[in-house]
Amino acid sequence: MWLTRRHLLRVAAIGGLLPVGAGVRASPLPPLPAGRIALAGFDVVSYFLDGPEPGRPAYEVSWAGRTWRFARAANREAFRAAPAAYAPRLGGFDPVGVLAGRLVDTDPLVYARLPGPDGTERLYLFRNDAHRLRVIAEPRLGAEAEARWPSLHDQIDSDFPD
């Protein structure tokens, strides 16, 4: 998950830093810390609690080449104990794109918690609500995307270089 201008503006609007629909002049993005920010800075543990909450730089962890931010220390510690249980499945890419053989970036605010390959609830991210509703309506699509994922995993470095 990469921090784009669209995600940065959405996070700012959600956090009350900008009024929704405010005009913003394009400017260079601030430099990111080592490793890309996962989930545009949202706290991945919060998806399993009351819903996505912005993380804070005070509560960061590096894992799997990304910087993960958390809203509170307890969430950070829960993630440290079991990062794979909280991290989005399919590398955070859209399951519908994975089914089509493509790595499609997602919106961190369009998500679902669905049974993963082992039956436990896992986080899936989607490009848009239509993709989310499709996978919810046809649960086999999630399993098919999981089966296809290993063949696409090696494309991440070539399609999304640092």
C-alpha cells in the first residue's frame, strides 16, 4: 500500500485537517520514513475492532518492508505478537485484480473481514465497493484469489519498485 496524493487528502479530510471537498494545490509529498507506509497510515489492528483509525508516528513498527502505524501502543503490541494475523491478505492487493492476474492497488477504506484460507477472519482490501460487494456475494472468489496469489507475488518488485 502506497501513500498517494488521493490517500493523503482522504486521510487529512478524515482527520479533520481539511474540510471535505477543500481545494488543495498540488505540492510535493513529504518524505516518507524508511519503508513504505502500510495502509496509508491506518492502524491495521483497528480494522478488527471498531473500524479503520489513523495510526500515529509515535506507534510504528517495521514489518515486511513496510512501516505500520497504530493508534495506540496496545494495538502495536498486538500486531507485533501476530503480524500475519492482522496484515491484509494478498499483499494488500484487490482480490478481483488478483483473479484477473493483475496487481491492483486498493483503497484502505474499502475493506472486508472474511474467512481466510485457514478459516480465521482476515482483512481483505479492495479497489472499490463494487469489487468488495462481488467478493462478499461470491465467497469462492476469495479462495480463488488466494490460490492465484503465489503466482503473482513475484511481480510486486517489478510492477511496484521502491
